[in-house]
Amino acid sequence: MKKVIIISITSFFSFFILMILVMVLTLNANMKEIRSIDINDFDLSLTEDNTYEGAYYYEEQIGATVSVTVLDGKITEISLLEHITGKGQKAEELIPVVISEQTLLVDNIAGATTSSHVIKLAIQDALKEE
């Protein structure tokens, strides 16, 4: 009886460890895929004064919705309306940098690289030319 219990417990933990490994490998592959999407700069001189909304989501695991206000050819405000993230909340520090530099071609926040990229993709979506 003890042997059966030990085998059952060992099997359970082996299965559990295998599932965690699969999840980690899948998440890592997804993060690489997100970071491979190009970020393009924008010409705000062609953008009318207005508030624009944009979003980028990846399989409901990570994503962001933003509101971007443009006035006189400059980004004056970026509001993060939603940010689905694991440990990447630190990426929100990127927003004042984008406003200050007036470009998406800024460095990602260390420790929140994928979330930084997601926020840039959402801003890019808001400012895309129709």
C-alpha cells in the first residue's frame, strides 16, 4: 500500500513539474514572438489634434489599451486604460519617457521588456495612420 502511495505521489509531482516546464517554455516563446514585432516611429505633424485609443493584446496573457492625446503635433498625454501583465507593471515607467522624447524608439524598461514592447505596440496602434 505504501509503495502505491509513493508511486502515486511521485507520478503527480513528475506530471506537475512537466506541466510547469511546458508553461514556462510556451510563455518564453510567446514573449520572443511579441518582442519580434517591429515598432515604427510616427510623424506627428501629420496627426490631427485629438485623443486616440489603441490596443495590443496577445492571447489574453499580456496586453495594453492606451489613450494618446496629440496637440499641436506633440504627444501631450498617454493614459494607460488597461495593462494585463505578470511582473511587467514596471513597464508603465515607459510612458513619461515616450512623451518626453516624442518617439516610440526609446529603450525598454529593464525587467519589463515584453510589457514595454506591448505598451509601445498599443501606442503605435493608437497613432497608426488610417
